[in-house]
Amino acid sequence: MGRIADSLRANLREVAKSDARSLKEMDAELRSATQFSGTPQLTQSKKVKALLGQGSWNQTNKTLQELCKKNGIKGFWNLNKSGLVALLKKNGVTPPPKPIEQLLKKELVSLVKELLGM
């Protein structure tokens, strides 16, 4: 029984060493990838928002209600979509960009190409 336990311990040590080596290699690759570009490429939120284009009032009621809450507008809970839109416009709120889930494939492809500089 002692030899089996020693053998298992030795195997576990080897596995731990190989895992540590793999993690160090991945860390080095990630560091070199971010050093190449200076900063990660997909953190340009202003550029992404600009690429998404002008805002659209074609949003869900929940999204419109969140906009009202975020902008400190009161008395919106009983309003339907057109009422929410009218209230937001009256208070000078600009519409948010079209949700990414609603973009067409063609729009998504052009967005990704623009982000990658292609």
C-alpha cells in the first residue's frame, strides 16, 4: 500500500508541474498579445457606440422604463410604449442604439470588420 501511495503522489506532482508550466506559457502569450497592440482592441466603447449608429425608439417597454428611471423621470409605470417614447422625447432623452440582438447579419459583419480594421 505504501508504494501505491508514493506512486500516486509522484504522479500528482508531475501533473501539478505540467499544469503550472501550461499556465505560465498561456500567461506569457496573453501578455505578449496585449503588449503588441498596447491595449486590448475591444475596449473602444465610444467607437463601438458610434458604429452602432443613431439611436432607435424601437426598444422594449422594459428598456424604455429603465431609461425613464435612469433619467429621473417619474410617472411612467402605467404608460404604454408610445407614451413612454413621448415622455422620453419630452424630457430630451436621446434614444439608445439599436440592441445588438436586433442587428442584421450584414450589419454585424460590417461592425466586426470596422472594429478589426479590415
